[in-house]
Amino acid sequence: MTKRNKIIYWISTLWLASGMLSTGILQLFRAKADGALAPPGVYGITHLGYPVYFLTILGVWKILGVIALLVPKFPLLKEWAYAGFFFAMSGAIFSHIALADPMKEIIPSLVLLGLTVISWYFRPADRKIISVNQYSHGQESGSPKTASGKHGNYAAVGV
């Protein structure tokens, strides 16, 4: 990984983490940001048509997602965190669009969605999931063989 890509990764990841952590804490404590639609406090979430308890769910998921992104190892957990951030932010964008909210209310979600995609794209190799099919590339035909030389699933599970 080039130095430039590492810098892009860490800047986008730290901005993403700080944005998700700060909004997650506000949502977890059900901040009463009167008149503010983005990030949604109690006023914003009810304006979008969601129940207030949804703030607690979003807050907990965002905080856990930030932890998953920043701790070493656990690439599958990181993929889930990226997916969760992507779905949460794209859902926020479409919720605001459905209510014809002004662009200034959509921009925070767009920024966090963009940071999610940039961080995911530039993540280092040790934070990626290795393809399960990497060993089957180049095989002409037949099922893949297991380490014991047997065919089928029995050898893979040790039976």
C-alpha cells in the first residue's frame, strides 16, 4: 500500500469515526436539537417519521461500528460496520429526499456516506477479507480438493 493511500485511508477513517461517534452519542442520549434535522435528534427523527427509540438503536450501532473499524484484526466485523454505515447514511439521505428536505439537511449524511466509501476503498490489505475462492482459481474442472486430499465436505469439517 502506498503512503498516499495510507494517508487517504486514515484521514477518511478518522473523520468517519469521529462523525459516527459524535452523532451516535447524540442519538444514544436522545439530544433535543430543536429545529435540527441532521444529525437527527428527537426533533429530526420524528420529522423523518421514525419512532424516538430508533435513536437508541442507531446510536448503539454507530458506536459499535466505530469500535469495529478502529480495532485491529476482525476484517469480517469491519465489513459489517462499513455496510451498516452505508445503509444508515443512504437511508438517511433517502428519508430526507422523500420529505423534500433542503439540501443543507442532506449534506451531513452525504459526507458520511462518502467517507464510508473512501475509507472502505482505501483500507489496507490486513483489513480486507480474503476471498474464499482464491484457491480455486486456475482449476480446470471438478470440485476443489481439501487439505486431506478427500473430496466433499466431510474432510473440511474433520469427519
